[in-house]
Amino acid sequence: MGYSRWLPTLKEEVAREYEKAPRDTRSVAHGMDHLDRVWDRCEELGARMGADMEVLIAAAYLHDIGRQYGLELHGQESAKHANGVLERIGFPKGKVPAVLHVIEKHDYQTAPAERKTTEARILYDADKLDAFGDAGIKRYTGYYLGKWTPAQIVENIDRRWGTLELPESKEVGKADYLKVRKHFEKML
């Protein structure tokens, strides 16, 4: 695979970018473990759908670097930081615009029609799928339980599930969706 030559360097660069962000703005829920899980989903969906895996892996690992500055809507900020990283790792120049598009359009407030490529739709869904399964239980318990009631958490889980764009995403994520939903339903 073409990305094997620059993937280790990409991960090192992402870690450096995360360290640059002020400590009080860094997102604990969007660290390297999140990026690894998002990439796993991207890889699974991308293989099913014939996506450009180089574009997907770069976007998966760079999509949240703007979030480390405390930005809820961070796609554009992440793309700005990603551009420099892609240059430093020797990423194929002809694919940089595609990676930046995928990153810019992964925010939940971006209209689905703005996600012009398969890769953009895959990353959007893969990112949202990380709120399900064991990671989702940990995330909702650690960050939202106490701020939200279990009913509000279940409502959020269902809303997030409803935003998935690809039928393939619902196929690969259904068991994890049901697991996190059932966990919080028990608290009702």
C-alpha cells in the first residue's frame, strides 16, 4: 500500500500537532485512540466502496487537529493544520486537495450535499460511528452522564445514528449502535 511509507511519519506529525495546542483546549475524547478507531472504520468502509485509501488514511488521522484548539466546528481549522503536515510527510501533492476537502466537510453542521466525494462521506460516518460500542459507552459515561439524563443520552445516540449517510455505515455499525443504546436504556 502506498501509504505505508509515510504513515509512521504522519502519526508522529499528528502527535506533534496535538502537543502544540494549549493544554486547556485539548479534546480528551478525540486523541490518537479515536483517530485509530476512525481509521479502522474508514478502512473497512473504504474497501467496501472502492475509496482512495491514501486520501482516507490521511484525512482520518488529520481530521481533528483543529479540534485540539477547543473548536466544536473545526473542519476548516483542521484542514489548515493538515496542509502543512501533508507537505512535511511528502504526501502526493495531487491528492492534497481531496484530503483537505474530506477534512473540511466532516463537521456535523456541514450539509450532506457539500460532501462531494465518497471519501468525505466515509470519514463523516466513520467519525460518528466512534460514539457507539464500547468507546461510545466510555465516552457518554465519562463526558455526558451527569450533565445529561440517560433519556437525553439515548436521544443523542439515536440522533447521531440518524445522521449517518451511507447504508454501508449502518451495516458495519449496527451492533455497536445497539450496544450503546441498550446500555443507556437500562438506566431509564
